[in-house]
Amino acid sequence: MFLPIDDGGLGFSPSQIAAIISIENILGAFVMTTLFPWLHRRFGTLTIYRCAIGLDVLCVMLYPTVHALAASAGVQRPREPGETPLNDGMWSNVAFPVLVGIGLMLTIKAFNALAVGGNMILVTASAPSPRSLGAVNSLTLMTASFARSIGPLLYTNIFAISMGGGGHSLIWIFMAAMVLLSLLASFRVEEGDRQWRRSVG
């Protein structure tokens, strides 16, 4: 979002990016608190989990699509150094197709939050007994922390290579591949139905 349009980004200002992230989190909280319980009762954990991951494929495809819309929408850019940054007047200079694309991305990301809820339920269900819940959740948190420690380093380097090489597609291909691998891995997951969970619930 922060890169200039000519460099493969959208040229948004910090205030715009902050507003978008806030809207994303509000939508995600709404989906988790209002829709997740109903969807979980109707479709089950694994179906929600797989669908939420699958939506990420569409979201990754929207990144270059929204950039293409911004590049072809005739959005005015500053001509001289020191001029007001692009779109600093919040949303008045953003083309409508770009706003629609961002709105679609935010909606998809909100529903992608369902994967977090599904993941937590699946982790709990994998515990063989109530006494092992602490160990199972600790292992899960450790794995997530490891992923969060290497993820930014890996993705920012691939992003830099994509931008530096003039071809902006490498990062999107890599991200789509990671999502597809996650989706394939989700089909190896089984929803646990432990006796102790039935007796507790």
C-alpha cells in the first residue's frame, strides 16, 4: 500500500493505511463474534477452516489486481519533489474501482479470520486428554511464534527481490503457493472427537 504506483504499490499515505488496517480488524472481530458461532454449528470446524484458507488465494490475487486498477485509473500523482503525497487528502483522489477492490479485500480478510477460530478448535480437539491441553497449546504457540519470527524476514526479502528485479509477480506467486500448500495440508487434518470432550461439553 505504501509503495508508489510506479513501483507496484498503491501510493497510500500512512493515515489511509492506518484506516484500512482498523477497518480490517473491526470487520474481523464482527465476523468472529457474530458469524462464527452460527457457521460453526451449521458447517463444522474443518469446512470453515478450509474455506477460510481458500479465500486467501483470492485475496492474494487481488493485490496485483488492485494495483493494476490504480495504475490504469488515472489517479493524479505529485509531479515535483516536495509536493503533497498521493492521496494525502484521505480518499478523495482514490479511483472508485480501487476502493471497490480494497473493500473486497477487506471483506475476504475478515472472513479469513474464521481460520483462526477453526484452528484453535482443531488444536484443542487434538489433545488426547484434558491433562495434555497445556502441552498441546504450548506447542502450538511455540510453532506459531517460530513462523512469525521467520515469516517477515522471508516475505520482505522476496518482496524486495520482486520490486528490485522489475518483475512484481514473484511475491504474489510465492504467497499464492504458500496458501495453496496450507489448503492442501488442511485436507490431512481430522476433526477430533475425543470422549473426554464430549463428557466435558
